[in-house]
Amino acid sequence: MEQSMETWLPHPHNRPKLLIVDDQTINIRVLHELFREDCDVFMATSGEQAITVCQTQSPDLILLDVVMEGVDGHEVCRRLKADPATQDIPIIFITAQQQESDEVLGLELGAVDFISKPINPIIVRARVRTHLTLKLQNDLLRSMALMDGLTGVANRRKFNEDILADWRQCFREQKPLSLIMVDVDFFKRYNDQYGHQAGDGCLKSVAQALSETVRRPYDLVARYGGEEFACILPNTDLCGAVQLAEKMQEHIRALGIEHSASDVARVVTLSLGVATLTPTDDHEFHTLIEAADKQLYEAKKAGRARVCSSAMSSS
């Protein structure tokens, strides 16, 4: 008896997303029947529709017919591989064309495999199984590479990726982008007083508290370096960002982490700098980072354990 996909996928609790693209609905129905019990199956009957599904659903694997009216499979593959948001989605071409040159072209365009029609269900399932496993394992490795090993929040690399992506999106939509820079007050003294193991525990607690304060799935908390954290808030004005920064401060104080070496409190506190900007052609995302960092400096200069903020002009 054939093994269910759920027994071999790296994350069996998350059903993989499979996109089937063919302009013949009978072919889609055959493939849908093969995978409906193991995958969340999405279907497209044209190249344009397939591209839209990829942009909105981010499938884990695409079964793509080559010969279709309008935008054919080769062009779909070419467009997906040219888009950073979809370029890593593996594509298996399915076609009745038997020429070696067609297979070579598909592989050169970025496909990971090539299956000939009429399909053999056992072979198709085996190949889908192989490529889904590879994709999900690669996703896991990538996720680990973007995570801070100590605190479990995003690392600096992930921060750099996300702030650029959020900057571009807010530029397109002309929405405000806010950034909170966070520093644990007198952390060097904390390490000297309680030891580095306790210092690591403190950073873990701070990271967890910041993550719990930030509720929206598209916001990001990252460890920026040492005892410094950063929070990216797309589509958030200055008022909303300042309110969130104040909640972060309250959350950390409520933890009651003893800090007898601090000059501002007997517990661990934060200094926070907040900046907001609606992206334009006149600025780059580095401008926002510099502004938030300046406000963090002002918070520390003013005595620490406080929030300082600035709304930047878009002109």
C-alpha cells in the first residue's frame, strides 16, 4: 500500500500547497484526484491565472503544462523565475512533447523536472513527493538561517530583507512605514553584575516579550545586534508606533527582571527610538533606520527608560 505524503513531509501538520496548471480541465481533474488527500490543491487553466495564484498563495510546487493557449508554460516559468517573490517555487513541466530539445529548454528555464504525457500516477506521485520534500526541507533551512540562535526572533539578515521589502510595498501603496529601535538599558552592567548566562536569559525574555507585544503577522521583531532589537511596522503611523513602543516598555517592566546595577530602575528597562516615514523617491530605507537610531540615541541621552519619536517629512 502506498505511503501517505503526511508520513514523510518535514512538517506533516502543514499540508503542502500544490498548484496544477493546464488548459484542459480533464487533465487537472486527474491530477487533483491524485493529490487532494495529501495537499492543498490550487488549479489554474491559463498562464496568467497561474502567475496570479503564485503571487497570492505561494505554492510549494507547481505542475505546469507546457502547451497552453496565450501564455504558455515556458513563459509562465520564465516570469516566475524572474520575480524574487516566486523564483524559488519548484516547477515540474508536464507535456506530451517528446523532443529532447523541449526538455532541455524547460530545465534551462529553471524547471526541476519534466514528466511526459500520458502520465503514470505512480511516477508522478513519486516525483512530487521528492520535490516537495526538498522544497520544505530547504524552507526549514532558510528559516533557521534567518533566525537568531539565542533569542529565537529574526536575525539581522532577516531584518535587512524585510525592511527592504516593506519599504518597496509601502512605496507602491503610499502607506507609512514605522521602525522602533530598542536597547536594553545598562546591559553591560547587567552582564557584569549577574553573569553572561543570566544576560542571555535576560535577552531571551526581552525578545519573547517584544514578540508577544507585536500582534500582527506582517510586523517583524528582530535582534539587531547585542542587546539591541528592532521592530518593523508596515502601514503604521507614528501614533500607532509610539503606542506600541510604550506597551513594549510596560511589558518589560512587568517582567520584573532584577537589575540592581541600573541607574534608572531596580528592574530591566528599555530605551526606544521610533521613526515613521512614507517612502518616496527622495529617500531610501536607510533613512528610516538612521532616523529611528537617532531617536534611540535621544532616549538614552535624555536618561533612558523612555520612548523618543519623530515623524519624518516625505518631501
